[in-house]
Amino acid sequence: MSPILSVRNLSKNFGAIEAVADVSFDLAQGELLALIGPNGAGKSTCFNMLMGQLKPSAGSVKLKGREITGCKPRQIWRMGVGRTFQITATYASMTVVENVQMALISHHKRLYSPFPFAHRLYRAEALALLDTVGMADQAERHCAVLAYGDLKRLELAVALAHEPMLLLMDEPTAGMAPRERIALMQLTADILAQKGISVLFTEHDMDVVFAHSHRIMVLNRGRLIADGTVEQIRNDPKVQEVYLGG
Ligand code: ADP
Ligand code: MG
């Protein structure tokens, strides 16, 4: 099967800094691929280019064979590349289920009305998505009172509302306690396997990376220095040197 994502010789310079240099990889359908590397390695820069937020200095990105290099974030999102965001302040005043309804309304390109919830648009679908992420019992709570880990699960439900074929998650578990991190990634992995969605994610916590990735790529100073299975990466001396601290 042809890859979902094909990245070739992707580079980004900020003045004299080579933030991302000549990165090439393919991502297969249903694959859970981790991009790791020390702080400043170029992970976020890479993500921002894939999402259309940053223009590459060189290289190409193809989504299912279609060139998306230089496309706007919204176009790329419309083509089926989802991402997880922090929940914004606006959304904090809404309930959990309303947040997912908003995402569904946006996905189905319905016009936003001043009273979008009066007619309970997409409520059943929203509740089903909340059930998928284990939050059906919190549907009527306001986001402002949610625990951080629950906000992260809501974020996942919101991303799923857009039915992405590929999900980009830049440090999805940042700020979470270790046990919560494992649980969130387990949940993510289960949902994605069930829906056949591919994922590219960055993560600091090596326990999470080793527990859930199908494949791991290691970035150092903008360059990919390794790309392999969990076992290969664990035992790669180059990786141990730059990243795992021996
Ligand atoms: P990571 O996400 O792996 O920590 P980043 O992609 O954020 O790394 O950063 C890679 C390098 O690019 C760093 O040296 C960083 O300082 C630099 N960098 C990132 N964004 C910018 C920017 N907008 N302007 C200048 N330098 C940047
Ligand atoms: Mg980063």
C-alpha cells in the first residue's frame, strides 16, 4: 500500500540555524510513529512544516501521493490531517459535549449560529465520541473544571470529530503525570488501531515511546540519525549517545 505521508529532503533554516536538515521518511497507514530527540532537535519545526504552519526551506511533503508542500494549515486539515491542540479559553466556558459538537459542526461545515446547541446538533455523535475516549460520564461538565488529563482526552475526541486519516500530536502528554501519560497513549493507540488512523507524535517520556510506538525516528540537530523498531532504537549506540545518555 502506498504511504499516507511521504516526506522527502525536508529542511528548514532560521538564518544560520539548520533547524531541520534533509529529513526523509514514509508513514504507512495505521502506523504509530514516534519522532524523538533532545530539546532543540527540530521536532516541532518538523511538525509545523507538516501542518502548513511553516514554509519549508526545501523538500517535499506528500499526503497519499498528493503534494501538500506550501499548502495552508486549513487546506491540510481539510485533506484529513488532524492535530491535537490545547483547548482554548473560549471553549473553556462550554461543556465537554458542546466542545465536541462544535468540532462536528465545523467538520460538517455547518454555519455557526448564535445558539448552536439549542437544536442539539450532532449531540448523539458527540456523545459517541466521548464514549470512545472514556468521557461519556463527564459530558455535561464545563471544561474549565476538568482535570488536565481529561482535557487531553477531550482534545483527542475533538480531533477525532474531524475524521482524520493522519493525526499529528506534538507532545500530547506534556504536563501529565507518568501513569496518566501511559494511559493516554494506550487509549490513543487503541482508538487509532480501531479506526485505522496513522499517527506521528513527539514525546519526551521514553517509557511512553517504547510502550506504544510501532516505529521510532530519532532527530538530532535537525537530522534523522536513526529510524527503526523499538528494539533497534533501544540498542542503537548513536541514539544512546545523543539521547538516552548512555
Ligand atoms: P524541538 O521541538 O525538537 O525541541 P524545535 O523545532 O522547537 O525543536 O527547534 C529546533 C531549532 O530551531 C532550535 O535551535 C530552535 O531554537 C530553532 N527555532 C525554532 N523555531 C524558531 C524560530 N521561529 N526562529 C528561529 N529559530 C527557531
Ligand atoms: Mg518541540
